[in-house]
Amino acid sequence: MSRKKEIRAADLHRKWLKSDPEYAREYAALEDEFALAGAMIEARKQAGLTQQQLARRMKTTQAAIARLESGRAKPSTRTLERVAAATGTRLRITFATIKAPQRSTAR
């Protein structure tokens, strides 16, 4: 009897980041969205709240919170302010310089 090896999404992700330049490029392009979703999850967890509890505080649904935390929805500044108020945190938005690609000097 043979056993099939279980493949985890995280393992596939690491493999594709290393072996597929297009996948790595597309993933990097979404980095800011992943970071925002991660920050919202972290604020909720630090406040000791479930998605349902956060939703109640924000007068919305748990499904709406799940969409925000998954990155499937882009929150407005107003929504981010509501998340901050409901989690006892402060919203801070910054602009950062984008690193320009290195130009080759060899000709």
C-alpha cells in the first residue's frame, strides 16, 4: 500500500518563489497588500478579538472582516480608521521610496 505525500501550500509557495521567476515577481508586486492584511490580523489578535467580535465593534459582518484579512477586499482609509478604533490602535500611513532597479554599466 503506497501513501501519497501530503503537499502543503506553504511548501509549494516556497518552491515556486525559488523556481518560478514570474511567480516571484507577481508575489512581490502584492507584497504591500499582504502586509496590510497581516497588520490588520495582528492588530485584531493583539486586541484579543475574534473576527466576529471585531465585526460587532465595527458594526459589520464577520464575512467582511474575513475578506479584509484575506486581501480579497481593499479597505478604504475610513475602514482602516474603524479597524484601528475597534482594536485600540492608531492608524499610521507612510510613503516609502521605491528602490529603482540597478542599471547595468557594462556595454
